[in-house]
Amino acid sequence: MLTRYMAGVVAARTGDEMSGPALLVAGLAATGSPLLGASLLAGLTVSAAVGGPLLGVLLDRARRPGRLLACCLLGYATGLLLVAGGVGRVPGTALVALAVVTGLAGPALTGGWTGQLPLVSGPDRGRLARATALDAMTYNVAGLAGPAAVGVIAAATDGTAAVLVSVALLLTALPTAWTLPTRTPQNRPTRAHPPSARPHDQPALAHPTSDRPADNRPIGGDLPAGGRPDGERRRFGGLSSPVRAAGAVAREMAAGVRAVLGNRVLGRATAGSMVSCAGAGMFVVSAPVLGLELMGDSSRGTLLLAVTAAAGLAANGLLAWHGGPRRRNPTPAWDATLAWSTALVGAGMALAATAGTGLVGTYWIAVVAAVLVGMGEGPQLTALFAVRQREAPAGLRSQVFTTGASLKITSFAVGSALAGPLSTHSATAALLTGAALQAVAVCVLLRRRGWRASAGGAGTGRR
């Protein structure tokens, strides 16, 4: 099952990675300006803030979460087809509105799949850890294949054809999503207490080097479906009216948001990754414009995104080969990895900005810059996943992943929306702004004086 899961998730995420650059190239080809493409990309991602928490609740409640994922894939693919078919024929405002509706299903392609890993891998924690590492690398594989495919297809035809290939990949993942394992009382996670029941600075784990929840209850244990703190059933069938169902969903969405923002470590990692992702949106929008400025071909810019993904995959491979942080207490080491990798992303974006100044502007400088960005983005994502897995309460893990993903996607939308007007003037302005955002993200991530003082162990408050 894990092999089929990986094949499906690679197809879905590659299609997702293709969709943004394809819309950028299609908008640029249709209007001669990056503004429409950037607006479509922003619309496609901005609604994730609503879609992510809601999808997390529904996936946690669903007996067959794979069926819900399949419906989200179909809706996302249909929306992309409609947007691509309307470029150059339908007013831009209407297309952006359609992209916003389509983007509600976006988190299903990221955190929605990751939240199902415990069902796919089974109760063995070692197998789950390996599956999580492989799942994190699928983002790099998709990020490598997606923009590269857009660059090749756009050079041969146009951006609309690239959107069609993206849709085909999304549809390829439908059978895998539809046949994901069914949730049973034996593998249904729950939490022993709401996330607000423990202090914000108390570790979510019983021991800083363990990934077992603080209540020492094994994930996937034999727990009743209704054994939740508020006594509510996890499925809508146990509720007497749609009003109560809506209220339960709203309360669970709030619980998921509190789980992300109520924990200091997880909240800081989420905030830093949001600021960094806004800068990443500026890099993605600026890449085709930079290729156009340096080489006279926007598809060369999308190939820079493929270079970034390849460097990220290589960096993650080295990180996995060395086993990640190997300190006596690895808890702060992952947070340190998150900080230095974000700084490396900022350095790469600053170097890319110099390539577009005209003083030292060469395409090869942009390639080196893309490598630096990728070498930062790869470990950054792995470290963020490690922090989420470590800090998330067991019964809210799907919601933590989908909520965190939706917040990042929305930040990406904000960054790409700002990058549109900036890159219309020059790619350099957008890239410098993105580099400044990475610096702000590093400052957020390094604010940890007195961090984890209650966790015990040497060195927990030194950084």
C-alpha cells in the first residue's frame, strides 16, 4: 500500500507543482504582462486558509478519507481546466474568482495526503517514520518534475498545454486516493486532553528524544469512536441535526488552530514558515520574468524552479543519509535546521536579484542562486515536518498538517500577489523583497530565549 500511496502522491503533487508555473506562463503569453498570471496564482492559493482547517476536520471525521481526497482532486482538476480555458477569453476578475474557489481544495494535495500516513503505514512507529521521510521527499520530486515539465512543454507549445498535463496527472492520482485504507475504531486517533490543557511551553512529548505523545497512549490504540473529551462522535452520523454538525465542525476547526498557535514552538515554526513562504511566492513569480529578462524566454525561468527543486532533493538526501540532527537532545537541533535553511533561502534570493540588475546579469548567476534557494528549501521542509510531528497532539495531527499547510499556502498567495506588480517593474525588486522576508523569518525563528526550559536536559535553553 505504501508503494501505491507514494506513486499517487507524486502524481498529485507534481500536477499541483505544475499548475502554478503553467498559469503564470499562460497569463504571460496571453497578455504580455506577469500581472494576470500572478493574480491567478494568488487566487489559487489564497483560499487555502479556509479550505485547510475545514478539510482537516472532515478528513479526521471521515470513515473513508481517501474518497474525500479523490473528490478534492477532481474538483481541483476541473477548476484548473476552466481557468486555463478562460485565459484570453474571459475577464481576468472572473478567472481569479474561479481560481479562488478552486484553491479551496488545494490543501488536500499537501497536508491532506500526509495526514493519512498512519493509516497507510500501520501502527509500527519505525515504518511511520520512514514513510514520513519519503513523503517529505515527494515534495522535492514534484517540485523538480513539475516546473521542468512546464518549461519543456511551454517551450514546445504554450502554458495552456502545460495546464492540461497538470490536470492529467491529478486525475492519475484519483484511483490511489479512492482506495486509501478505511478508518476503523482500532486506527482512529484521539487525544487525551485538548491542546490548551497543557502550558504553551510544555513539550508535547513525554521525553524530548521520543515521538510518543505526552499521555504515553500509543497512536492507533484501541479507542472508542466517541471517546473524545467533549463526548461528541467523530462522524456526522452521531449528530442529531445539521446545526449540531456545523457547530461540531467549527469547534474542531478552532481546536486545530489552537493546536498550531497555542504551542509556542509549533506556533513560532508556523509563523516563520509563513513569512518564508511569502518570500518563496515572490521567487516563483519572479523566475519566469527573470528568464525573460536574461534570456528572452520565460520558459528558461521556469527551469530555474526545477533547478531549485533538484538542489532541494539533493540536500534532503544528504540530510537523510546523515540521519538528521545527531545531538543528545535533537529537539532544538531541528529548530536550528529550520532557521539556518531559511537563511540560505534568503541568500539565494539576494544573489538572484543581482543577476537581474544588468551589472552582473547572467543566466548562470541565476542558476547558482536557484541552487542556493533549493539547498535551503529542502532541509527547511524536512525540519518543519519534524517539528510538526513532534509537537502535534495525536488526535489533531491531520488538522495540524492541513492547517499548517493552508497557512503556508495563503502566505504564498500574499507573496505572489505582491510580486506581480513588483515584477512588472523588474524581477530584481520582487527578489529583493523576497530576500528581506526571509531575513524577517529567520528573526522569528531565532526568538527562543528560555525555550523549552521545562523540557529538562542540558542545553535546552542555550540557543
